[in-house]
Amino acid sequence: MNRLIILVLRIILGIAFAILLTRLFHPEKGFVFIAGIAVLLVGFSYLSSAMRTRKKKEPNR
């Protein structure tokens, strides 16, 4: 898939899960907290993707 499409999907899913998690565990928190959680979720998805591709490129030890 195109990298832009992947970015948009990750952002949409990050926002959706951030809203869900925030409303379940901290309903009193505001928009800034939700946005921070969304940024963390998207960042973690890129981090896990980078680790997965790095692991595939390394030779077996």
C-alpha cells in the first residue's frame, strides 16, 4: 500500500482508540490528553513496524 494511505489509516485508528481508551479509563480528561494518547499510539505503531522490518533484515544469530 501507499505510505500516505498507511499514515492516514494509522492516524484514524490512533484517534479512534485514543478516544475509546480515554473515555473508558479517564472520562474527565480533555482533548489535549486524547491527542497526546493518539500521537503515542501512532508513534508506537511506527516503532513496532520499524522493529519488525529490522528484525527481518538481520541475519539469524
